[in-house]
Amino acid sequence: MPDVTKPEDREEENFEKLFEESLVSRDNFAAGDRVTGTVVFIHGDSVFLNISGKSEAVIDLAEFKDDEGRVEVQKGDQVVAYIVSTRGGEIRLTTSIGRGTVTPELLHTAYRGEIPVTGTVVAAVKGGFTVSVSGVHCFCPASQIDRGHSGNQEDYLGKQFSFRVTQYGEKGRNIVLSRRILLDQLREQRQQELTESTGVGDEISGTIKSVRNFGVIVDLDGVEALVPKTELSWGRSPDLTRFRPGDRISGKVLEFEGKGRIVLSHRQTRPEPWARISGYGEGREVRGRVVNIIKSGAFIEIEEGLEGFLPVSRMSLVKKVNRPEDIVAVNDEVTVRIVEIRTGEKKMLLELITDEADPWQSSDDSFAEEVHTAVIEQSKPNGLTLRLAGGMAGFAPKGELIKNRGDIPSAYPTGSEIKVAVKDFSRGERKLVLSEREAARKQESKEYNTYLKEQSPGGESTLGNLFRDKFKEIQGKIKDDRHDR
């Protein structure tokens, strides 16, 4: 004959059967024992677990509900719990005392059995905090509220944590708790798990616990790890305000020695900036930020982790820059032109874009025929670095100087002026070679031609011939001096 029992009737029968079996203890359990059980039935406000294969126990369903009342356990799940009592053959469990009705006697059981209790920090008092465990007020010393007390009481007030009862006295009127003991146990357990499952180069994630000047402290489910400041981003100076406590963060393991330090790199979870260099080209103008200044120039970051070098010689088109600080400062936003990219060396040469007129482009070719007054910017044994009035910089080799047989720096002090002419000029290469000797020759030739024009148009005078011969003699001497060199 077919079974016509209704499903709800069968469920009720199963509940009564399991409840009766739960009242019969077939093992020697004691309050405080830590057990692992499998959920076999959920009914009303109770969850029934098989904890040894032949014994059932009961735990309140409320312990498995989230803040919105949703049940987070189902048949077949494994649960780690603690035995609260075995009275009358009934085995009562809890995952943590404090989620339901609590009495001082129950807290005494938690003390003897080292069962965790759940409490809410309700007040800061001298030396620590007052913690309410379902209405029973206990004391937690400041040194035991965390593995490293932040010193900010607001980090703990109003929050719920798990604690261990470390002292029970005066029949429940003096109960002392410690959260740190449980954190240390969790840390040891988590470290063991990480040792077995994680190695250098693996990527793991955690929650930012705190942000310090030297980097970010990350909580890996009970184990702390450090992301050094230099490993937060590919940039030279990462913005620490982007990282906030409570945010999730991932990192690759750089150092991992079991119970030793765990060091992570967040930047290595992101693409290396130079992999995007193909998006830039020589001659392109870009905006960048000054991230560092040295004696010879400044480093410009054109995007996070992608930097180029701006030499002092390329900070102005019309003047000599002695100190890069005279032109730029750290964190300045500047516009630069990419002069050269060396991808293999991860180097980029830049020049500053200014509102100065470029003398190399504005000067016409006629200036190459003129004699110029130049200022000596640098005097060396092999020649002079000179600046023309229009802003163009050039070089006069020692052989093109009139006083070239002695100490050049002494004969041509920095800041003084000399007359020079153009010996070689390349606008594209910005190359300008200057000559003091050529300027003297041109000046003499100009003076001689001026004199001839002043003479009678009817013919050349005897004195004119004399000057012409004298000029040729001077020119001959200059050629002889060049030949001797």
C-alpha cells in the first residue's frame, strides 16, 4: 500500500526522532570540548548536528543568521562548535557564547572550557574597555583588545568581537576577557595554512588594516603582511590617500618565511609601465610632473611609473641654466618634448617646452656672415662655451682662439665678452662652431673695405695701395699661424 503520509508529517516525525536521539549521549563529552559536527536537520530555532557518528547535538539557529536574518547554514554543512552542557542527556553546543541568553554560570563554563564568547565593546574605562556579553558586563584590558592597540578608542567602541575568558572571579562579578589570545591563535593557524599553500611569486589578497608612512599593513585573515611604499605603485611617489583601511588589496609575495615577515608587492599585480611605451614617439609633446631633481637635471613622470630625464641644457633655448631649481620644482606640472627613447635601457630624453622664441628657428642664415658679441658661459682648456645675444649657444675650439698658447680659463674668464664669427652651423642638429680668429679677420676686412670706399673714385692712392699691401701681409701671418698649429 502506498505511503500517503504528508511531507510535513514526515518532517515532524523526523524531528521528534532526532530530538529523542539527541537526549541520549553515547560518548563521554564534557563542557568545553571542541567538536566538529555535520548538520543533519534544521527545525524551528534548532540545528541538529551529528558530532561523532553516533551522537547528535543541538545548537541555536540564531547563531547561523546574518545581520538581515538570513540563515547561513544548510543540511550537510560541517560546523566547529563547543559543548556548553550535557544535562539530562542533551548535548547543547555553541559556536560562540554570547549570541543568545548568557548567565554568569555559562561564562564560567566558557572560562573552564576555553570556549570563545561574543561581546560588544560598550565603553572605554581606565586601563581598558567594558564588554557586554549578552548583558553581562566584563572587562578587557587595553593590551588585550588587539595584537597592536591603535590607541584610538573609536576603533573598538560599539563593535562586536570574539573573546576568551581569562579570569572568572567573585561568582561572575569579576570577569576578564582577552581578544588578543584568539587573534594570536588565528594568526598561527592562518600562518600554517599559508605555509602549506602559498609561495614566493603567488598572488594573494587581503584587507587593508592601516596605512603608514612606510607602506600599508594588510590583514590576510588573521596574518599581517606589509606592502612597502615602494611596492604600492610603479610611480616614484605613490599617493597613500588612495589606500584606505577596510579596502581590499592584492599583492604578489616577495618574502615569505612561514612565521617570519610576509612582504607583498601591489604594483607587480599591474602591467609594467614601459610595456606601453609604444604609445609614445620621439618629437611628441606631453604633460608631466617633476618627481625628482638632481644637479644635472630633473626627472619627469609622464604617467605612473614612466619617467624621462630633462637635462639643464634643455631647460631653456636662450640662456644658460646653472641650477635646475631655478626653472622647475618637485611636483610642478610641465610640458616637455620627447627627444629620444631608448626602450631597452628604459630611458627617455626630454626637453622643456617654454614660451621662449627658438633662436635656432627664428634666425635667418645671414647671421652666419656676421661678427657677433658672445658671452663666455664656460671656459675650459679645450675651448669656450659661448652664448650669442639672440640666445643661441655654441662652442669655440682652442684652435679658433687668438690667445690659445697659454691657460685658456685664465685668458678667457667666465662672464667676459669676445667677438666671434660662425665657422660651422647646422640648424637641424643645433650645432654652432664659433671662431675668434675668423671674427678678427672679418673685422679687419670690413675696416679695409670701408677705407677704400672713402678714397677718391678716380683711382687708387699710394696710401691706399700701402694699406692693401699691409692687409695682405696680416692675412698671410694668420694663415702661417694656422699652418704652424
